Amino acid sequence: MIAFLVLIGIVAVYGQDLTDGHHHHHSCIHNNQQQLKATQVITSVIADMEKDGDGIVEQTEVKTEFVTKYDKDMSGDVSEDEFVKQWHQRYHDEHDFAGYLFHHFDANDDLKLTDSDVVALEKGLDTDGDGRVSVAEFQTYLTNLYTNCVPSHGN
């Protein structure tokens, strides 16, 4: 319960209105072209990321899944457009919802996903303070994004 409360606090801080000139208006209502439920998508995301089955979502696993695989132009970072297209293709969530997710993963709100975003996410998601992000911590984070409309950075 304490971990959940800490996570809610983190989401509240990261979800605050940061008026830095970036305005992202994406729907946080989950729509999926194949009528997949949020839990089904989240299960797929975790299965794609957590390959070694140790119950820990390592930075390298997140980087491989969301930075390396999604960086189609090989620029070293992932633009919103790249992310939305890849997320939609893989998980079938509507483009607008995928954009909403992108802005939550873009921890520093620079409109691209990089290794530094992965590091920042890890720090924010490690709710028990053990220096690692468990599958349960990552799943709680995604579940919150899918089921509770949390404004993204800059809204």
C-alpha cells in the first residue's frame, strides 16, 4: 500500500502542469484497434521488455525495447512520431493514446526518448527504493497511465 501511495505521489509530481512552452494534447482514453484491454497490452509490453524473466525491468531492457527498436531513423533518440507509429503497430493502441504515453515516457519533456529518459523513469518508478524497478512497479505505472487519466508533461 505504501508503494502504491508513493507511486501516486510520483505520478502527481510528474503529471503537473509544467508550462515550458510545449503543449501536448493527447487523449488519455485507451482505445485499441483490436479491442485489446489495457491489461492485455500491459502484459505484452512487459513480456517484450523483460526478456530474462528475473522480475526486474533493467535499464538495458527498457532502452532496447523503447529506444533502440523504435529509433527507425537511427538518430540515437526516438521522436514522438517514431514512438507513436511503433507503439501503434506493435500494441494496436490508437495514435492519440500512444502520443499520451510518449509524453509520460519523455521524462525531461524534450520531445524525444533517449537513455536519459530511461534513467529518469527508473528513478521515478523505483517506489520501494531498492535501486531496481520490479515488474510489479512497472506494471503499476503502466496500469495507472492506462486507467487513470493523468495529464502529461506540459499540458
